[in-house]
Amino acid sequence: MNNFRNEIFINKDTGQVLSGKELEIQYFESKEEAHNRKLEGLDKRKKKEAFEECISAMLGAFNFTHYSETLKLMETEGAEVDSAFIFRFIYLTTFMDFDNVLRYGAKFRGKDKLIMEVKDLGEVMGLSRNHVTKFKQKLIDLKLISIDDETGTMTVNTKYCHKGKLKNSLKGSSIRVFEEGVKELYRASNSKEHKKLGLFIQLLPYLNVQHNVLCRNTEETNPAEIKPLTIQDICRVLGYNVKNARRIEKDLISITVGGKPLMMLHWHNFAYMYSINPRIFYKGNDIESLQSLINLFDIRVRG
């Protein structure tokens, strides 16, 4: 061993000269680094698993909506897709199982077990027969769902949403949609209010990944560096005249889910900022940030 340590070695590729002792040190250092990386990987995996368990326990079941693809439908020429249709589609996806199959009826532990049939759509959506017929046909025409000719099974296109693990390629344009929150919003509204509720889907690309604030730099985690959207910015995103900014603001912040606001206005020294309730939409993976956000929306303001 001592002879090896005293030997001189030359790397033929780099020309670097090292003693056997230096090579030995490098070898054990690389082994230690590999071991540490393995431990870090295990720690990240455990933290992720713990986060998923906590988020499900606190907020219930969710799916990942790929909002960039969903919002493209509103820009598709001839599609005639408005925010009301988008909101109704998002609501329908809350009935998916892990195979993206729609289920309804025979509840067990809070989950629908029976296959949802086309005839169930009227009851599920709570719309008139004419509206349901048009809604179903548009879902098919836009390839949002497919219907099996033999079984009648309706399956949601995974291009627009899915349950389960989220691919890295979709992380920048997807968000958790919490099923019970969306169902409560839908069932507490009438068909004329669906357009207003669908506006929040249009705002999802501007939702900060950690703080749930509407902003321009959505990946920024440092609060001091976040650039919030103004109500005028929000009007432009939604296609409204900025002259109606305060009316739009009033409409948006008046919506509640479970007695709590869907959107919150934060005001300080004539500066405004808007955040979205994480009980409905949440992008991040930080359990402490999520808990803080939930607590913020749980505060009861008394006049």
C-alpha cells in the first residue's frame, strides 16, 4: 500500500500528475459524495411523500390541470369556448379516477364508484337539457373527453388534466385543483355565475408557485422580489376595460368557498396585491408555506 501511495500517476487525457496517495484520497472523497447524494435523494423523496400525505389530509383529493392547454381552447378559432365552459369542464374533471375515467354514484368513503354515463351529465352538471347536450357535444368536438361506444365510459383527455405523478415537463403549466373546493363553488353558483368563476382559470398562469399571489414572476420565491399584478393588469388579462377595474375587483373578491374568500385583496400604503385561496388552486410543494396560506384565508375579519 505504501508503495502505491508513493507512486506517481499521469492522467493521459488531462496530463494531471497525481501521487497514489492523492488518488486514494480522491477515491474515498468521491465515494463519500456519492453516499451523501444518495442520502439527499432519499430525504427529498421522503419530504415529497410527506407533503403529498399532508396536502391530501388538509385539502382532500386533487387532480393536476394543465391550464396552458386548457386556456388554448379559448383562443382556438371557431371553438366558441368561454370562461363558463372552462369552469364547467374543470368541475367535471373533479369526478375522475386515476385512469381519467369519470365516475358518479354509489359513494364509498366519499368517492364515486360507479361509471358516469352520458345520461348522468344532466344531474351532475345541473344544467338544462339543451345546455347539457351542447356541453357534451363540445367536449367531444374539442377532444376533451372520449366516449366508449360499447361501454359508454367517458374518459377525460390526459392532455388537459390527470391524477397521479406530474411529469417535469408539465410542472410549469399545471396546477393542483382541489376537488371538494371546486365542487362547492360550482354547486353554490347558478349557470349565469359560471362565466365569472371561470375567470380564475384565466389567472392561473400568473399564480406564484409558493405564495399563491398573482404576479409577473411566478417562479420567484423571495417575497421582496415578487412583482404583483395590479387590478388593471388583471383586467387586461381577462379582457376587460380597465375603466371597470374596481367593479371587476369587487366581483372577484366577493366570491367565497366554505365562507372563505376565493380571492383576497392585500392593501398597504396605496399598494395592492391579490392572492388566491389554496383550498382551490395550489402550485407549490412547501408544506409550511401552504399551511400559512390556509391560515391567512381562515382568518375571520369582523367589521
